[in-house]
Amino acid sequence: MNKLLIGALALSLVAGSAAVAQPRGYNEAWHGGQNDNSPHRGWGQDRGANYQWRRGQRMGYNDWNSARPVGDYRAHNLRRPGRGYEWRESNGQYVLGAVATGLIVSTIINSGR
């Protein structure tokens, strides 16, 4: 009887720890959509050079790196980026995004002036 009780207790502990392996309400798309230990975890999907970005989206890692960094934001009449943010120019628009994750905070169409 005692061995049966100990076995049942051990089984319940193992089953309980497996149930908390992934938090309730975990949305893979929201968390980058990757199940591996990729160095680009948390970045969005790459959409290519012709995509028109919007606030709240996440740029893909390759899209972010292929967009040209804006060196002098004042020369383009852009506001100063906050710490950890950077302006990039992609397909005729300026994109202000987080350097670590590509989360877009602001976009401005480049009118060429």
C-alpha cells in the first residue's frame, strides 16, 4: 500500500511539472513564432524591401538589416530616437524601431524633400 501511494505521488509530480512547461495563453505568433533557440527570437517575419511598414509591427531581422540606417535624423526632420531605438529608411519610408527586436514605434513616408 505504501509503495502504491509513493508511486502515485511521484506520478502526480511529474504530470504537474509537464503541465506548466508552457504558460497558459502562450501565443507563439506573438512571441516571435520560433520554437528554437535562434539568435533572432522575437523578431517579426521578413517581408521584403517593398513592404510598407506600420506602427506596432515587428520588422524581420533581415528586413531591419537591409534597411539603411539614418545617420543624421535632424537633416531629415525626424525626432530624436529614444535609447535603444533607431531610424531606418526602407522603401521610401522612415521607420523608427527598437534595435533589439525591430518593434516599430513610428513610420513616416519620405516625400523626397
